[in-house]
Amino acid sequence: MTSEARRAVVAALIELARSPDYRDRADAGRSLASFAEMPEARGPLLELVLDDRDTFATRVTAEALLRRQDPVGLEVVASALGAIGPDYHTPSQIDWIHTAVRDVFMVFSRDRDAAARVCEVLARDPDAQVRCGAEKLIAELAGIDPILRPVQDD
């Protein structure tokens, strides 16, 4: 896909993310996560993870970003967690972000461990919001006991 086509897709998804319908916002978040490396996608993705109108958009956007299993997706989720304060967002948003973390990293220990290593780097980010959220992600990841681990030699 050309860079012009990618920008056009991102622009259309950003417009969809502004919809009053939670299903449109959730679809936009799920799809926009595929373009998270594009600078113009970051702000709208962060808004969707922090969607204060419906936690379904929060849940699916966070999960899509985490399923990227890369620094870009983890950084947006960390930034969202770092932004959540007691008077700004509902506890339900935090719960749904944590549910997404568990759902993505519950199966393979290697994926959970790789995400924790990325979060350790993010915990030294210049942005205080990212650092704070990365620490929260590290704690959440540490509490996950994955189903599958590498075979240990006896």
C-alpha cells in the first residue's frame, strides 16, 4: 500500500473514531491499531483506549494494540494507563484494559516476557505518563501465569 493510501485509510478511521456510535468507535480502534506506527494515529488511538462513552471501544482498541506485541502498541496502552486518574476515568476502563492485557498475554510465557522487557524500556521513557503506565503494565504482566511455557530440560 502506498503511503498516500495509508494516510487516506488512517484519515477515514480517525473520522470513524469520532462517531457517536460505540460500535463505529470500536471498529475504528481495532482497525487503527494496525496503523499505530503512523504519528497521526497515536492521538486518536489514545482517545479510543480512554473512551469515556463506552468501555467496549476501550477494550477492543487496547486488545488490538497489545496484539501487535511491539513497542508502538505497548506504548499507547502504557500512555493510556498513565493518564488514568481517579477523577478522570471510570474504574471500569482500567478493568477492561487489564482484561485485554490478560487475554493477550495469558497463553504464551514468551509473549508475556517479551512484553515485560519492552515495558522495562518504556519505564525509562522521557514522557512521565508513559513511564507511569509502563510500571502499571509491568505489574499487571508480572501477575499473569501463562498457560504455556517452554519445555524445561531435566
